[in-house]
Amino acid sequence: MSLLTLYGLSFLFGVTVGIFNPLMSTFMEQHQVSELWIGATSTVYFLTIALVTPVVERLLRKLGIRLILFLGCLLMMLSAPLFPLTSFLGLWFVIRIVMGLGVCAYLIGGQTALNLFCRDQNRASVSGLYFLAMGLGFIGGPAIGSYFYQISPSLAFLIGGGVMVAAMAMVWMFLPSSLRVKSGSRPAFFHLLKHFQFPIHGIFAYGMAEATLITLYPVFLLKQNYTVTQMGFTLSIFVVGSLISTVPVTNVADKSSKVRVLFICICVGIIASIGLITLTDYYLLLLFSGLAGASIGPVYPLCLALVGEQVSKENVGAGTALFTTTYSLGNATGPILAAFLMESLGNSYIFSGFIPVYIVLLLRIMRRKLKA
């Protein structure tokens, strides 16, 4: 029952983020806010998630997982509906910071619980289903949000807040209050970083790739003279490829080797990403977009499973906090670096930020295999 609750929460979280994040940018753009400030609020959001994770991890040990999840949903529910009620840029930054706090609490609480409920034999599969539920929610969120936004922006944000109320009810009703991380000495940051070299490296690169593809690849396509419809369909194929592949790939990882499957996914992801910037035939572009999603998407649950596999139950909260911090830093770094490279060297260098990071990880995995 607890795992089903976590899957349900993951779906509701995906719906909420799918409603809030695009509509916040849309609302600011309609109020003539420059792209620079829109991007700045997004960066502050991701940096907040990254910077507060040590604090949230300490609270997790003191308050327990259920209360942390409840507080995370509560912060999102209270903050986001305030966004369309003001046009003051400073307040928008404050709202994004509070949202970042809520999202951080949700991610650390939910993913810590997920790893506690897993066994090593099914860890990747369980993480894959969790990721799939979130992805399905994220697909539905923008459609729900845009429909109600046309009626009233405030109504759309209230709908998102209502979804979080449902999530809070699920947390309180179905998760046991006894669900806690065992107390013990907190491991040093650099000790954890050394212990989780492959998953932390992988999730940082994944964060860079995901944020770059979502935020700047649409710009790349439009500058290549593709229509808005073609651009939207290309991104949809990427998301569908990611969702379709996640469960079978993570099942294979549980039955063989998570590191080996991670290696293969990254290899295919690099090839697909190169295809996305070099191909000129639209139908081939769609094929490689689906291939990119199918190979890059499973990296997140694979890395999360590796963290859970390599840490003791006493330190799973700290490991999840480090995972969330690194992922958020990748999210914040990817678009900034890609934009700089596009501006300095040309649009075709859009993926020149995260591809080298992936290649270094491949070399590290190969080096470990040669030593073994």
C-alpha cells in the first residue's frame, strides 16, 4: 500500500509541476517581463532546491518522512496560487523560492521513502515506475493547466493547489507516521560524494541534459525554421520515448547490472543527441527524438536506484539529499552553459555542455571495468 501511495503522490506531483512551471513563465511573459528575468526566476527555483537540501535532510531525521512530505505539499499549495495575484517581480522571486523549498521537501521525502521500501532485487524497477508515474502526471498537467488558464489564470493556479491538497490527504491517510530514517551519525559530504561517484556524476549530467532539452532545444528547432507545431510534436515524441522505455530498461537493470545498463543508455543518448542537431530530415529527427528520450529518460531512476543500493538505511536520507542537490545543480547549469555556447559558438553547440560530461562518465565506468 505504501508503494502505491508513493506512485500516486508522484503522479500528483507531476501534474502540479506540469501546471505551475509553464504557466508561471507564460504569466510573466504576458506581463511583458523580459526573458532574462523569467530565466532568473527559474534558476533561483532550482538553486533553492539544491541549497536547502542539507536543511531538509536534517528535518527529515527529526520529523519523519510523512511530515516532511506533508510540509512540502503544503508549501507548494500555499505559495503557487499567489503567483497570479501580483505583478511585482520581487514577490514572484519569493514565491519561486518558497516553491523550491516545497519541491525539495517532497523530492527528498518521497525518494527516501521509495528507497526504504525497495529491495536490491527490484530497486531499479520500483524507481522506474515512480519516474513513469511522475512523467504521466507531467504530460497531463500542462493540458489541464492551459485549459483552465484560458478561463482564468487564477483558476488554473487554484486547480494546481487543489491537486496538492489531494496529495496532502494521501500522505496523512496512507503513509505511517512511524516511517522514519534511523538515527545515526551523519556521513560527511565528501565521503558520500566519493561513495556515489557514478550515480552522482550521472544525475548531474542528466539534470543538464533534461533542462537543456526542455528549455533551449525548442529555440534551436525554431531557429532551424521548423514550425511551432513541429517543435511541439518533436518534444512530445521525446517525452513518450522516455516514458515507454523506463519500465523495461529498469527491469533489465535489476536482472543484470545497473551500471552496465547506465553505460548503454548514455552511449545511445550521446548518439541520439548528436543526431538531433545534425539531421535535417524531419522524420529522422522524430525518430532520434524518441531514441533520445528512450535512452536519456531511464538515467534518472537508474541513478536513484544506485544511490539506494550503495547506502545504508541509516544514511539513505543523506544520500537522497545529495542526489537531489546534484540533480538541481545540473538543472541550473545546463541551460546557462548551453545558452552561452550557442551565443558564442553557434546554435549547433547547444549540447556541447552535457555531452562531454557524459563522455567522462563513460570513460570512468570503462576504467573501473578494466581494473576489475
